[in-house]
Amino acid sequence: MNAVLIMIGQRAMFIPHSGYARSEISKLDQFAEHLANGLSPSNAARAVGWQPSHGNSMLQRIRKRLGPQAI
């Protein structure tokens, strides 16, 4: 693991970093993308490798996090 030098004013801080950025989006984000592209919750769940019945509960989780704008 490498350290990344961060300068804040006159202070230097070394932050441990593996050198790898997380390139994959989460399954919940993938699920939301499938919904945005017009798939039903069950088909979107199937597309990310979940059981179709899991789609509705994940949609409810998204709605709860985003509030009224997600309806």
C-alpha cells in the first residue's frame, strides 16, 4: 500500500492508499440504472443477479433514501 502526500497549507499529511480506485458501481446503482432504462423491478433485479422478488424491496429502499422525488 502506498501513501499519498496531501498538502494543507504548510502541513503535509500522508494518507494510506492502495493505488486502485473503485471502478465498479454498486449493484443497487446498477439496479437503479436498469429501472431508469425502463425495466420492471423484477427484470432489473434479474439483470443484476438478484431474485426477481428482491426487486420491489430494493425499489422501496431507493424510494426511502431519495424521498418524494423518487416516486
